[in-house]
Amino acid sequence: MIPGHYPNDPLSVAEIWIGESRSVAIATVIETWGSAPRPVGSHLVVDADGNFEGSVSGGCVEGAVVTAAIDVIAMGGPRILDFGVEDETAWRVGLSCGGRILIYIERLG
């Protein structure tokens, strides 16, 4: 283990991956409303190969976030994803808990 790094901390993992010259994106929960599986400030880091660490929601929502993060790595620009029960997408990806989450994704390094 690298001093000052924590193996299950997404920010530490991102720093390690960047040090390994991997392309990395970070997804952050920036807003929640109602019932949400993870609090504001939760992180998920993703590399260009789809490896990931952390959590922003759980279930199929995370799969959609990983896919969007890979797109952000390829395209370079940030993105905001909005999942909520009123959105048909939320039911498709598994956020049927009655809440809403906004997730900001940006490329690092």
C-alpha cells in the first residue's frame, strides 16, 4: 500500500490510476432528492477500460454511469446525469426508490 492512500477510497484509486498513465473519469453525486442510495459527495472512478471503484448509486444506475464515464474519457467534456423516478430511464436502470440523483462526471488528468 502507498502511504497516504486507501485501497477502497475512490480518490486514492484515481490518483494511483493517473500515476499509472490511465485515462480516468470521476463521477460525483452532486444532488439528491427524496430517497437516494448514496449521499451527496459520493464518488465513482472509472478508467477507459471500464474498471471502476466506489459507488454513486448501486445496481444498474452504476452501469449507466460507468458507460457515460467512458464516453467522457473519450470525448473530454464533462456531463451531468439525472436519474429520478419520474424519468423512464430511472425505471430502466433501477432507480425506482422514489428519489432523484444528479451525477457530475468529469475527466481527470
